[in-house]
Amino acid sequence: MEQIKEFTSAVELHGYELYELPTGYCERSGWLITGRTVTGELRHYAPLRQFPGLYRTFSSTKEEPTAIKEFANKYGLLGGNIGAIVPVPEEPAPYRQAMGEFLEDWYQEIRSMRRFVSLWDGLLAARKSGLQPQLVVQGSDSFLVGSGGSQIASQHADALLFDSLRLGDTLRPALAYLQVEVNRRLDLHLVVPRLALDFGQTSIVGAFMPDSLLGAIWTDFYVAITEGKGPEEYKTCASCGRFFEKILARRRDAIYCSDACKSKAYRRRM
Ligand SMILES: [Zn+2]
């Protein structure tokens, strides 16, 4: 599984910008996020190796422009099917073409990841407790409710799942649904075996390479599922808010994800 982690992603050194594209310039309009420069000075990193648990950080990202900008400045644009060539405002000419991503698409991806993470957490808890998630009808919607009483899926969002649920038999169909849906994302992001240079570029390794950061985030989720990792395996950094694996923390009571976040927090306190 180590080889899966060699995938590298790039982040604009100068950060990303938000702007609103008016109607009439492109098929779509609305708020976009884009790199500031076309020449692009980039910082490269290996998201799967450096930030395992990124899928949880992504799924808990707020659906608002500043939170998206903050995520992009740290980890880059999502890419894949979300990336598009769009008009970007420029001085003095009105617009030039550049890579951009609609915030609406980010929101949709975050919501989708959040749905499946919550389903996975609920199913993992169900498997551990030996209790089947309960089918509960409430108003015009039906829900799957986990052992802790939290909703882990709704008919409104996951219609296909609810077609296959039977009273007293919810765990198996829900696991099958999660399997199909995660596999669909891995297909979509072309997560297939490839030869790749390792991060130090001194040897060649076999790796499952996603096509984009978004693909890497789904791959990160895939790894967590195959390793049976649930919410109790992670902590949120008290400084930057990112999820990190407890097992990777140097101390059991660590509250920061890295030395950098620890010293940033100490500086803030002074
Ligand atoms: Zn941190």
C-alpha cells in the first residue's frame, strides 16, 4: 500500500484567487477559484504520504469561499472533472483564459465526500457493535440511523441505497452501496496501476495514480476504508484544523499536526 502514496500534486506558490464570473462570458457563471499567474511558480508535495486523512479534512471543509480558498492555498485545486478553462479578469484587457474551478462544484464534491464518510463511519460502528443500522421514516424522507443515533444516510441523497434496504438487513446493502460508489469515483479519477518515479525521483515504483487532487482525496478515502480506519483513528489539529492520524503523532496526547503548527500556536499565545 506504500506505493500508492507517491502521487504528487502542485500548489501555486502565490496562492489562489476568488472572483465572480458574470453571465455571458462562458456557458456558466458564478464564483470561481483560480491560480493567480499563468507561468505559475509551483510547490510540489505528496498529499497521500504527507497528509493521510485528507479526505476527512476535505469532507469537513465549510461550503464557503474563504474556506475553499484556504484549502486550495494549502493543497491546490481539485482538478479532474472539476477543472475547466475559464475566462479570468485581467488588467487592462477584460479577460484571459486560465484554469478555474466553480465553487459550486467544490461544494458538491465536499457534500458528496461528507455523505460517504458519514456512511462509512456509521457502518464501521455498526460492524463493531454488531447492531444493524436502523431504517427510520421521518416525514417525507427515510434515514439510516447508526448505533449512536446519528443519521448516516438519507433516501433523499442516496435513493439507490434505499431501494436495496430491507428491514433487519441494512448493513450488507449499505456496504455494497459504499463499495460501488467509491469504486465509481476511483474509475472517474482514473485510479489505475501505473509506473511512477518515487518522490525522490531515484527509483521507479508501481503506484495507483489518480488524475488529480480530487482523485487523490478519493484514493485517501479508499486507503482508509481498506485499513478499517474510522473517526477514532484521527485527531483535528488545534492550530490548522486538519485531520491527522493519531498513530502518526509523536505523542499520544499531541494536539498539533506538525511542529510548524505547534510553534505557530505558541507564537500566537505570546
Ligand atoms: Zn496543523
